[in-house]
Amino acid sequence: MVLNTDYPISNAQAAQYQRDGHILLADVLPAAHIPPYHEAIAQTVKERNKETRALKDRDTYGRAFLQTTNLWEYNETVKAYVLARRFAGIAARLMGVKRVRLYHDQALFKEAGGGITPWHQDQHYWPLATDKTITMWMTLADIGADMGTLRFASGSHVEGYLGDIPISDESEAQLREFVERKGFTLAQADAMSAGSATFHSGWTLHSAPPNHSDRMRPAMTVIYYADGARVSELDNKNRVADRDHWLPGTAPGDLAASPLNPVLG
């Protein structure tokens, strides 16, 4: 089964990730293997996502994507995908750690006509006392930049935590100005084939343009962190909510581990 095979990461690719805070990899899941996982993920999104408002009636966050989390708990095919040794091995190799744990998965389906994803840091939301965090963002279909491929500020991960700035119109304005002032090089894929994926650090600033196409942009993400990490201080309301949801029963200083966070590789 391809999900249990190794994906080779060269020393040069690992160094690139460490330098830039992100990397684009082809055939993370070869395109021929995508259809059953795409179908299972899309079906689970249909079953679990409760958004019924028209795009025009949502705020900026709501227009960015349909966000559906922890799909692996509800579908066995999705579970095999999320817990795949292949993906976890890439995450561990890029971060330079022996093993990773699952933080959570989330489907991010940007609808036709969907809006921008504002500039943000993922780890704003995560109560994890480590810099060894990473998100795999895989497209389940062939997409172009006009559909909302991610845009990264290369090297921005070295800045660490930039404060209590959740995804919003304010984060778009404040962090866009920060990116411009710092002069970070911007990187964005012109096109991505089904099964290709970006991996980015929890501190890497990133955003995405609107989906100007007439098709859904189906992206699936899996978030990992180094095994052995501890729970951080709960210093913003989103980290409190994330602790309650993804690390139930833990307190600051505890090992970041619960039944929802299996060791994957």
C-alpha cells in the first residue's frame, strides 16, 4: 500500500525546508492513487460540514474555505490517509526529528468564488511548546494559482510567534505590512498536480488568493508535531479552544499527547 511506503527526502530538500520554512513536493501521493481518498474526504466533508450560508453572507474567514476537522475519526479510508506512514515520514525528515504525533487533520475546500485566505501563522492556534510543527497541505485535484494555491513568506518562520493575530481582515492588513516591511521573498506555485503537497512550519507566514475558477479547490491538510513536545501556556483564547479540542485532559507543561494524537513515525 503506497501510504505505507517511504518518500525519499534529499539532504538538499531538508535544508531548503529548514531555510525557507516551506517546500513543495511532487507526487507525495501519486495521482493514480488519489481518487478513493478524494472521494472519501469529499463525502466526509459533505456529511460533517454544517455551513449553509451563501458566500456573501459570511465574514472573511468564512469565505476563505469550508473547514472540516478530524475527518479521520469518521471514515476508515480517510483514517488510513491521515495516519499514513508515508506522510508522517516526510514531516519527521523535514523537521529533523525521529517521530511525529498527529495534531489534527482538516479539509480546506475553497469554493468557486471563495475569498482570500488572509496572512496568518498556523501556530497562533496551537498550544504546543515547540518549533517542531509542520502542516502538509495536499491538493486532491489539479489546480492553478487562480484557484488559491498557498503563498509563503520565505524565511518568516525564524521570526517565531508574532502575537495574538488570528485569521481576519486585521491579520491580512497587519501581517501583509510586516511581510512587505521585512522584504521576505514570496513563493507561490503556479500550478499543482493532484497529490502534490506543500509542507510548511507552524510559524511560516502564508496566505492564499481567492478561487477565481468555477470549480472547488479541494485541499486536505494534516498537522504534525515532534513526539515529546509539551503543552504551551494557554495565552490566547484560540489556544484554549485548541487544547480543549485536540489535546483534551492536558495542562500547560504536560506531554502533548492524548488519544487524538497517536505517534505516526
